[in-house]
Amino acid sequence: MRPPRPAHVVIGSGLTATALALTAGLTAQAATSTGWRVVFRQHVGKATVYNDLLRVAAPSKTSAWAVGGSDLSGSTAGAPLAEHWNGTKWQVSALPGGLAGTLDAVSAPAGNDVWAVSGLTGYVLHWNGTTWAVAKKWKEPTSLPRELSGVTAFSAANVWVFGGPGANPGLGTWHFTGGKWAKVTGLAGAITNASALSPANIWALSSASSPGDIVIHFNGTSWTHIASPALSGLNFQGILALGAKNIWATGTLGQAAKLLHFNGTTWQRITVPWKVYFSSLAPDGAGGLWLSAQSRSSNQTWAVHRSAAGAWTRQQLPPAAAGGLVAITRIPGTTSMWGAGLITGTSGADATIWGRGPAA
């Protein structure tokens, strides 16, 4: 299943496009803080529009990208959003004209090689270090739109795009190599998202099974189903490959959140101490994990930390139930983090980026 989005709550005060002027002030505040804090907010459109950022990727300390859309409520057609960290500040990045919908996933193998996919409007974008361009567009049927849910890029010549079914049918799995896009069928045809150690070592989540999802693995030639009692019957949200003996996944079993770990030999289910579901996970740079989570009983969202020793802590973001943290990534070479999501106002929401640690 595709990672869940936080429910929209209506509290606090709205923010308009003039909020972009606050960015410099937020950046200055960030320099004096090492905890989670807001570093960038943006609002596009009328005050009633729900802006949101859904994924964030950082290829280096001096480059990061957050993507989302200008209206996730669906009240207007909306447009994709992309925000760029240039090593000094976050700023809006211009996208090709005429695009609609939301960017649901991003992959950045290098500062001049970034890929993003639209969730329900059937296109892939590529950043070459200077401009964004449409790299692939599918012709959508007139019935239900077809989903794209993930992208994993290794270079400008080796890109995987995933469209596992969720609330809508999926566009399937596509591999760009040799200058051409090819559809991948079979076991890999229903992948929702993936995490890779190399082009010949990819771990992925697939919705090809029922009642639960499955974990599959690519060895450079073929995909295989990873069977384990610990993985059976789960609905997965995310997967993170950190090493051959260090694979993590998040999922749910009924109403209970589960954290899964593979040590190279066996998979283990780890009980989560709160009633939440996870939308993103990333290494903390010290052997532990950061996860973005939403409460199952309210609209509260959390930055959740699990240390290398297994100790759990969490911080509510924002401090009141007014929006949410959706995605997290580590800033390479550090223990600092970027987070992306939204903060709601009286009638709409602002696309929001959080930072944690001295490098953010």
C-alpha cells in the first residue's frame, strides 16, 4: 500500500505566498538550534488550498530536494511543488509549465541528477543540475487515474519507477536503461517503493499478494519473493536497505504498527510502543533510526527515534495537532536530518520543511 498521508486539520492561523519572506528568518533561527524546527514554509494559491510536501532526498550536505503539491485536498487541480536546498537556504524550484497533480516521490543520486514522479498524473521529471524536464509521460485512461508511487535512481542512465496499486490502479514498474523505458512484469510488476544498496541489490515492497504485501529482492538479474513468518500478513509502508545484514521495513498488522529488521539471516518483528503508522524512515547516522509517524487516534504527527540500543523517544511535530511531518531523510555524512510535510492554518495548509541538527 502507498504510504499514508496525514489527515488535514484546521487549526491555527493561515499563511499566504508572502510567507516566503520568512524563510531567511527561519534559517537564521535554525543556526542557533539543534532540535527539530521549521526552516521553510511555502503557500501557493488561495488561503484555503492545502499545500504539502510528501518526500525529501539529500544527495549531499549542500543539496536536498523536497517534493509535493499545491493542493492535496483535491478542491482544485493543483500543481506539483519542488523545493531545493543549495547548501545555504531552501528555495522554490521552477518546474515545467502545464503540469498538474502532486509529486509523490523523489530520488537523488547526485546534485545534478534528481528524479521525481507524479502520484496520479502519469509523468516522471528529471533535474540535470540546471532545469527540470519531463522525462516520461504516460497517456492516462479516461477512467480512474493510475498511480506512480516510487522512484529509485542510480544515474541518469539507470532509473526504476514504481506504480503499485493503492486507492487507484497502478501504472506498474518501469526501468529506464539503455536510453529506453521498459515495463517490468511478473513479481516486480506491483512494486510500491524500494530501497537499494546497488543496481544489483534492490529491496522492494510489492502489493502483489493478498491479504498482505510482500518483500521482494533484485539481484541484478531477477526478482525473488522474500518469505518469512515475520513478514506474513503485513501491510507495508516503507523499506530501508542500509547493508547486506541491515534491512528495515515498517508495516501494520491490523491496527498495530510493526518495525521489521533483517540481520542477514532472519527477519524480526519489533513492537512499536505507540498506536501510530509510519510514513517514512531514515538512518540517524549513529546506528539508530528516525521515523515519521501519525497517531491512529488523532491527527498528531511525530518524529520518532529508535536508538541503536533500542530505546524509543518521540517529538510531536508541529507542537499542536496542526498538520504533520510526512517524510524524513538524513543529511549525508552527518547525524542531522531534513523533514517534509505541512502545517495547517484556519482554512488551508503550508508546505513545510523541518531541520534537525547543526548541518540542517
